[in-house]
Amino acid sequence: MPIDYSKWKNIEVSDDEDDTHPNIDTPSLFRWRHQARLERMAEKKLQKEEIDKEKGQVNTKMEDLNKKLADSSISEEEKKKIEEEIATINKQEADWRAKEAELEAKERLEPWNVDTIGTVKMDKSRINKVGEKKEQPKTLSDEEDSKRMYKYFEDQESKLKTFSRIHGLDATEAYMLEHPLLASEYAVNWITIEALNLAIEDKSDKEMCVVAEQCIILQYLLELAKSLRAEPTNTNMIKNFFKKFKAADPSYMKVFYDEVSSFQNRLRLRAKQKRDDALAEYESEAKEKRKAEAPGGLDPQEVFETLPAEMREAFESREVSRLQEIAATMDEEVFTYHLKRCIDSGLWVPNANDNGEEEEEEEERDDEKPSTSKDD
């Protein structure tokens, strides 16, 4: 008999060990995909066990009813009830058999995967002789890769900006077929940065979400090309990806949307961290500037915030009399401590009025002096 190879044409290939792009947390995709498959298998197994359990219960009940029916001492009314119950059970049994047949058909048509493709019967290792090493493809240095990336950014920036704002698979596919060079990891980097900048601006979350989704779609395309060892810029490859994507199982689409949502949340968290860091840096610089300008090197804002409430009110009102009243009522040591800190921070300038009066007196004396020009 010829061997039937048709079963091997439909296999779910696992990519659990593939490397993924560092900017996207796609390794979780493979874990979720595998988990979803295991859950589907467990659900089918549970359904099968429930059907077997119900069949066992029905068989037991049928035996009991047949025994009762065989008893000649039962009345016609009881006999009629038993016959009706047997008819109902026979109908239920037919339904269960149909469900069982349906499950078997699904199991027979379901593609093989890493968990069902077979079992290991014999396992052994062989060590081959060391041969000549194949020449590895030349890898770019970080500097060369950065130059290429920035050159790509310059050449494709307008197309990347347009692509990142497209919403919908049909429009995305059409634009990628028109510009296949967008199928690049450099494009993923640019769109990631663009989405992060939008998140930092915190003006249009909806726009950021669209850009983030485009980034994940592009990343999925690159992952598929990698698994098939195909060139991602090939138009047939792009068509094949979108055909599979549009016809994907709902469980896979749920994984996709979960990945998109997770990426969007990571962008929001990263953006908030960057805004907080920028604000902290600005406040730190402002504080250092205030301390540098202070007579005693203390931050006037920090000193003001640590003053007792009544002293803060006196400074805010700029009434010296109120400060004098506080000095008369407050503990001398406490008042002296706070006043010294105010002087060191520049909040309080001692003898400021006296210095101003002395300067005015000197100006008046200068005006009264006679002129001593050479002409005289």
C-alpha cells in the first residue's frame, strides 16, 4: 500500500526557541500560543471524558429501567412511565454519540503539533568527526549597523511616518506591497521610537495606539519571514503573511491584541518614567542654581518649606513687625536657628535697610562736595 503523506502537509510548527527583536516582547507570544493550544487540547479531553462519564451513567440507568420493565408485578401506568423514560434516554444517547463522532472528526482533522506529532521510542546521540568550519556570514559592527540604520531612517522617514499612522489590515498590506523596503528591523526601531515619543508628549493616546499596533504587525511579519527563511521584502511573502493574518484563528488574534495592549502599556510606563526623570533633572538643576546664588549655600525654597507656619506667613506678608512679634514669642534658640538658615539661603538680608540708608547718605555727601576740576 502506498504511504499517505497528506497528514504531514498540515503541521503546527513551534517557534518557541526563536530569537525575537529586543524592542518587542514577542517571546511571550510563543508562550501564549503554546498555552492556548494546550488549553484547547485539555478542553477537548474534558469534553470526551464527560461524554464517557454520561454514557456510563446512562448504561447503568438503562439496565435498571429494563429490570423494572421485566418485572411483571408493576402496573400499566408505571410500565408506561418507564417506557417514556427509556425513549428519552435513547434520544439523549443518540445526541451524545453525535457529539462523540464530531469530536473524533475534529481530532482526526486537527493539524499535528509539537505535543501530538509523536512519541520518542529510542533516543541516542552520535558525535561526528570535526570537519572544516563553514564560513560564517560577516556581521556588522555596532558602528556600521548604526550608520546603516540612520541612513535608512533618512531615506524612508516620510514613508515610515505614513505607514505608522495607517489603520486596518487591507490598507497596511496595500502600502507595504507598494513599499516593500518597510519590511525591515530598522523600520521596527523607527516606529518604536515614534510611538514612545507620542507617549512622552501625552497628547494623543489614540494615535500612539495606532502606531504601536503597526509596530507589532510589522514585527509579526518579520518573525514569519524568519521562521520560513524567506526574504521579508519579497512581495509574495508579504501577501502570504496578510492572507494568513486575516484568516487567523480567534485564539491567535486574541494573543495578537494582548501583545499590542501589553506593548502600549509598556510605552506609557516608559514615557512616564522619562517625563519624571526629565522633571527631576530640571528640579535638581534649579535647586543647585538657587544654592549657588544663596549667601550660605542653602536652597531658599527648601528652607522656606521647613519654616514654622507663622514664620512662613510673616515672610509671605513681608511685614517685619510680624517677624519681630514671632521673635518675641518663640523660643529664642528655635527662632535663631531658623533665622540663621533664612540668612544663609538669602531669604533674609540682615541690615538691608541700614545699608540702603548709608548708601543714600553717601550720595548726598558726594553731591555737597565742591567741584575740583583742572580748569578751576
